[in-house]
Amino acid sequence: MVSFSAPEIIYHTSEEKHAATILSDEINMRINCSEITEYDFRIIFSQNSDFTSPDDFSVLIEEKQIIFSASGIRGFIFAIGLFLRKCSVTENTISLLWNISGKYTPDKKIRGHQVGYRQTSNTYDAWDIPEYRRCYLDMMYFGVNTCEHIPYENGTSNRNSIMRRDEQELLYAAAKEADDLGLDVSVWYPNCEKDIETAIKNREELFSKAERLDYIFPPGGDPGDIQPEELMTRCKEFREILKKYHPTAGMWPSAQQPHQFPDWGTKFLWEMKKMPDFIDGVITGPNAAFPLDILRRHLPQKYPIRLYPDITHNLRCEYPVHFDRDDWHYALQTANGRESINPRPTEYKKIHADTRGYVIGSVSYSEGVNDDINKAVWSALDFDPDTPVREILEDYSRLFFHGTDFEKAADGIFGLEKNWEGAPEENPCIENTLKLWEELGNENKQLLSNWRYIQCLFRARCDAFVRRRILFENSLITQAKRIALSDIKKAEEILRTPLPENISELKKQIEENGKQLFDLIGMQLDVSNYHAKNFERGAVLDTIKLPVTDLPWLLNCFEKAENLNDDEKTAYIIRCFNRNKVEKDEYYYSVALHGLNPGGVKQNSGFYMNIQADRPDKNNGTLPTSLFKLFDHFSFRLKTGGLKYDTDYILQITYRDSNNEDSKNHRVLVNGHCVFCGQQFGGTRNYDYEQDMLPDGFIAVEYNIPAQFIINGCIDLSITEKVNGFEIAELRLTKKSYKSISGGNV
């Protein structure tokens, strides 16, 4: 271990001086070097033309000195990053914990992240050049060599109220700043213009004014949805202009398929097999035309593939939380929404391992700093895929939480990922993780102005808030249900019990952290105060207020029953309490409550989980938790047993009300027997159930199941509609003689 408190930094060339200034600033952030009179350590920068790649560098540790060698500023910054990641800070001393001597060459050629300055971002649009420079350095310390920016998407500015600059003006300045650090610049530039003349004009303006451009990324779709033939025509025209101003820059369209063109992927490959010389590589990401392995198999080998992984979103995205099993709890989906602070280190390690063999690198899709830890993890793996996740998180902690217990901070990050395992009320990790982050802040007061620490504390508090609310509200529901038969008024009073102090105080702390994050880094955590574009764009302070139990729905039921007489009101409220209850020889299933593998049946791939819970216009007290998720696909399958052998049953399914008139082959099969086949959705509507138990937008359809279709009390249910598909939220199997719409006895 090497330790020092007074380093002398030696340089000779301008590139070395540039690097020395960066390192000096970093050291001064960690220890006080203002009154140094004698040096106890030397750090030497040595520019070496023997390095053939700007990404390569070496480190040599000798007695009382360390030598960083590279061909230029990029390699020097990578060396600085490695050094800082392996150093701990105690009092006024920096200690290098490992011997990092050696030559370093990254695994992937392209390693970067999108940092687009646009109104949809949850953070970047609040920045100016100093914030971008800091972001560039922080990313480069984990080996990033590419940043990706976004111009006017439709040819004109969409500047919002917190942007300090015009979007394109910022792009030019940010590209210049990137060039100063040796960072490649990519531009995501969709084909949103309807005519090619306007598109050419817009690109000439951008290409001529940007001081550095290395890659142009026109997405095939999402947005800019055009057919592959036109995409190729435009790429050829754009590349000619690009080469006029940036001779070494490349044209990299993406194989992202517009939804309205089912044969888009086939046409794209057909165009690529013509071997166009104006295409330098292909990108793939969300809404991919093909799985990555299929694209690599069929794309001519001369074209490398760059991955565009979505590391910023939690749901309604390419890699939803628990992407390989889709079991993220509905309450956590509600509170966190699509774009919350979302460290998922072990998940992204798996995704990286599954994809790295097909690509030459990646530039991630990001909308702000909510994915900051994911950026570090993905970058480190692109540089060296064999790096353990634990090591990456400890590096992150030493780099950004200097002076703290880095092992404890790494544990805290792992804890945030573990918080999202299972039902919150059954996960004691949530409270332990909060305690850990609060202890870190109490032990290290400098962290209280560190936005990365505040992010982790904010997320830990949000998770604990959800857990405590669920425990508290479900206890109220249990109490109210017990007393409802004898005292309906008292039951309502119980449900209206205000939050206890330990929960309301936590909510106040969360709101304070939200303001801190806006002030410190420009993070926009709600719409009304901090300018989030909408609820999907990181507005956690809005979504965390939404219902996470049935309590608000039950209170809404009390309001609906206000004009009923006492007996009718009591009967209705009891039905609401027993909404999902069935007898022991019956069956109830909800996608939200019970997951996607009922009876051990795995659903066919390609489904879409249409989350309702984080939508303020849907989850507004009229939506029971059983309807928080809609499974959207062309098929659904379920197995169960325990039914009576000699009894007819009614299958009642809750669908989203989206009937397609051209759907003529909606099929419901039980043990291979056709229960219904015809116009979607068929069956018999249960209007009483819809009125009592469903909000607008849902329908309840019943199908008769004869006893002879049931085999020894078992059924294998299959629902298909191969053209338009359908969305299903819940279903129940009740004996045909059973009349109550509650699904259980009153």
C-alpha cells in the first residue's frame, strides 16, 4: 500500500499538463494541499507515442513515485480514474490500496452513455457546460470513451423553462468540451423530418458547426419511423455531408423496428445484404427488429454491432426490473415508476454477460442521473468484463464517497437492489438498508452535500416509506374488515386513520431529499415543483403518493355506497372487502397479485406488461391492487386443480375494454375443449360485477365450463387471439350455482 499527503505532480508536454491539472483538482477535493512545503510522493505523467490506441495506458509504481503513461489525454484520464478508484482517503492522507502496475487495454472498442440535453430528460436539461465536464470525467474514470448527444429532434427547439441554453447551442459547446478531454462524440439523430431536403439542411447545419463528431446514429424507429429503403437513402446523403466536415466519422443506423411496419426487419436485412459502403456499423436497442443473436447471425460480418442498452428505465422498457422473471412487486412499481433511482448492479452484470459476445461495445440509453450506478457498472464491464460487481461498487464508493467506509457503502448499494426482491412487507432488508445509509451520513457529514449519497438515501427512504405504508394500511384493512359486519361506520373510521408519525416524518424527509437533489444536480423528481416532464420521467415524488394497497379503493367504495340504505351499504362493503375471495374448491387469479406463472406455466415470450399502478390518472383510488397490472399478449395459459369433479363452473375474466371489431377468432380452451371461439371477447358480460368492482376501461366476461371439460378437478386454460391480442388482469373460476359477484361468501 502506498500513502501520501503531499504529492508532487510532474509533467512536460501540454497533454501531460492537462492531465496533471485534472489530477491535482481531484486530489485537492480529497485532501488539503494548499500549504505544502515538502513533497512525500511523486506522480509523473509520461506521454508515449508507442501506444497505438488512445484508450491504452500503463501504470508503473516505484518507491515513492507512480508513472502514468499514455498517448494522450484520454489514456491519462483513464489512468487517473483507475488510480482514484483504488485509493482510500483518511484524514489528510490518500492511500493506494493495491499495486495497479501494468498495461491496460479495454475489452470493447466503444464504451459510452447518452447524455442528451432535451426536455424529456430528468436531469440533463438543468445542466450547463461545467456539469457536463464533471459528468464526462466521472464517466471516463470508469473507462468511457464516448458521449452521445441529441440535437433538435424535429428541426426546431423544444427548450423548456429550466434549460439555460438552446439545445443545439449546448450540443456544440458540449462537443467542444468532450474534444478537450479526448472523448468521442456520437449524435442520436432521428429522421423526424418528412422530406429529405429539410433533413439534409438540418444535418448540414449540425455537422458544420459541431467541432467534433465521431458517430451519427439515425434510429430506424422510435422515433423517425421510416421504411428501410428510405432510411438507407437518407444515410447515404447524410454521410456525404458528414464526411465533408468530419472525415473520420461513421454512419451507424439502428435496427429498431417501427411498430406499424411488421416486415421492417426483413427489409432492413435485405438492404444491408447489398453491402452499402456508406454504412459503418449497426446499432440495436429497444424495439429491436431481431434478438441480438439473430441480428448478428444474419447481418453481413463486415458490419459491427453497437448495443444501445436501456439502463435508465424500470418498466415499460427493454429490460424491466427482474427482466428474466417479471415479478417486481406492484407496490414498488407504483412508487418508483418508470425512471426512478435504480441501481441494479447484478442484473446488469447478467445482461452484459448475455450480450457482450455479439457487439463491439455500447452507448447506453439514459435520461438522467437516476441510473448513475448502472452507468459505472456497465462502463467498467465494457472495459473489463471479468471485473466482479463487488469490486466495481467498492470502486464507485471510494471514487465518489471518499473518506467513508467504502465496503459499507457498497453493501448499501447492493441493499438497494435487494430492496426490490419480493413483497416489501416481507423484506426486512429494506429497513436494514435505510439504517445503513443513515448511519453513513451520520458518520460522514461531508456526504450530506453529496448528490450521489443523497440519491441512495432518498431511494432507501422511499422503499421504507412504501413498506411502512403497506404494513400500516393492511393492518387497518384487517381491522376494518373484522368490524364491518357489526359496525360499518366504525370500519370506515378505521380506514381513515391518519399515517403515524414514523411514516409521515419519513415522507417529509423524502421531500427534503428531493429538493436537495434538484438543487445539487438538477434532478427533477416531480412535475409541479421541479419540472419533470410527466409522471414517467422520474417524478417519484408524485408516484410515491399513489395507492399501494386496497385502502384508497375501499374508501372509494364507501363513497359509492353513500346513498344506499344501511343493509345495502353493509352488504356492498362486505362484498368489496371480499372482492378476491373464493371458496376452497374455486380459484382466483390476478396478474398483479400472483405473478406470471400460475400453476407453473411459463407464458410465451413477447408479452408486454401494461402497468397501471404508476399512472396517476388510473391509480386514483378507483383501481384495486388486483388490477394494477395488465398482461398484454396474443396468448395466456394457466393450470390449476382442486375444483369439483362433477360441477359446472363459470370462468369470469377481467379484460381491458379494447375490443377489436376485426377480431373473429378469440378462443378460450379448457383442457383442449373449446369454451368459446368467435368475436372478441365473446361470452356473457357481468354488468353487476363491472359496476361494483371495476373502474372504467375494464370489462368482466363469463364463459360456461361444463363439468365434463374438467379432468379430476384440474384444468389447463388457454386463451388466444393471434391477430390483435388482448389484455387480461384477473380471472376466477366459480361453481355455476354460486351467485355472488364478490367471488366469496358474504
